[in-house]
Amino acid sequence: MTNFLSFQNPEDIKILSEVKAIYTDVDGTLLAPGGSFLRNTSGEVSYELAQKICELQKAGIKIILVSGRNQKVLNELARLFSLDGYISELGTVIAHKTETGYSNEYFLGEFEFKEDEYASPFEQVLKSGLPDKLIQNFSGRLEHSMPYALERSVTQSLWGNIDEDEASDMVKASKLPFELVNNGIIHPKEHGLSLGKDEPIYIYHLVPKGVSKASALLKDMQTRGYSAQEVVSLGDSPADVHMAKVSGSYVVMKNALKQERVSYVLQGVKTPTFKTSLEYVDGWCEFADALLKATTSSL
């Protein structure tokens, strides 16, 4: 069992005193259920998140989004929030804020993009037939995550509830240097799946080997010149927990612990880890308050 640190313990939050940058997941972490910015976890109108982001920015703390969402969506979120960058599609696109917008680059690990033959890595993988083979094999239990599956640059985005070991074996057999990654529970308003009433829907991505939120975070930290102690990461999915391997501290959302897989992955984490006492955006604001206390008291 993981021994979590507490935001209510002054000694515990001292660990956050050197933090200069926050790398945060988006859905299930930063935003309210349904992906709203101006709502609290209960769905009531609230500007608390906007206020916390402003307070953090005034304190000189950078905020970088890390998500499975596509580049176009994260670019708009980062622009609207005036954030310092983003890592989209589970680490395959890294972007930095510039005077005119955001500059970005692919991070493709072992995958060789044939740019003379395909418009994007996404198109290259789609035309390999692997996504359709997975959907056919898990008929009724897996489908493209529409509309999120559109306008992507690298990763294939699927949702459903499948035997992940069987799916991973199919990916290996394809000979493509990709892995199937579970990026947590999602609550789509509409879908075409045939699942049991109580079966959760997971969002899956086909990601190049050697690429993850964690490896992209490390690459970005090195580019920006941050040490591990200067970085805290937050998330709600198994893919997010791996960021704890490179950041100096980690925050797991209370709602994340409803997933058995998250609790399992957390068992191997040695990085100081906090657990929010609140869920979703309310928990993020709880974290922001603790971070502001830690960094201002160290001045």
C-alpha cells in the first residue's frame, strides 16, 4: 500500500518548496467532469481554477499540459490559459510557448516516420490496418474515440473495455514498434459500444515504443533546464503515474484510485506522492493552494 503525503501536513508540503514547474494531466485532473473549465467537481459555476492558475503564474510557476488529447485541442487550451507549453498525444508532440504562439516537434521513439509517403505518423499507422484489426477482434467492445480520434498527429485514439493483454499481443504481432496504453476512464456522452451497465469505458492509445508521458516529460525538463526537485506532476491514469519516475514529486487524484490499475502501478513508485482529498478540479485547486503555501513560505 502506498504511503501518501498530505497537503494538510506542513512538513510534507516542504517537499514542494523548490517547484518551478507543474506538468499536469487535463481530463480527470485539471478540469471538471465533462471537461469544463468554469465548473467545480459538482458541476456548479466556479472560477476557482482560473484564480489558482493566475496565482501560480504570478508566483512564477510554469504550467505545462500533458495529455492524450490532440495537438490542436491542447494548443487552444494552452493559448486560452496562457500556459507555457504542452505535451500532447501521450508524449508524441512537445510544444513550447513563443512570442507568436507555440512551436512543436514530434517525439517518436523507435517509430520511423516515412514523411515522403504519408502526411503524418497518424496516417502511416492508420493505413497499416492495425487499428481496424483491433476493433474487429474486440467487436462491440472497442471503437475509434470519435470525435477525439480525428485531427491527430501521431497516436490512434480508441475507447472501450477490452482484454489489454490480448490486445498488446496483437500489437506485437503487427511488427509495428507501438504499444497499447490505457490512459484512464472516460465518460463519453455518446458511443457505439455494447458493454455492461457497470463496465467502465477506458481511453486507449497506440503509442510508439520509447515514448510516454514520462519520457516526454523528462525530455522537456532537460530542454527547459529543470531538475527533478523543481518539477511536480499530476494525474489520474496509469499512464500518468509513470511521470512520477522523473518528477521530484507526484500528485494522484482521489478519483484516480477508483481504478485498480492505478493503485497497482503506484506500488512501484518511490517518488514522494500526495493524494488529493477532493476529486477532479477541486483536488487540483487543493494542490495549488498547498504549492503556493510551500513556495511562498520558502522565500
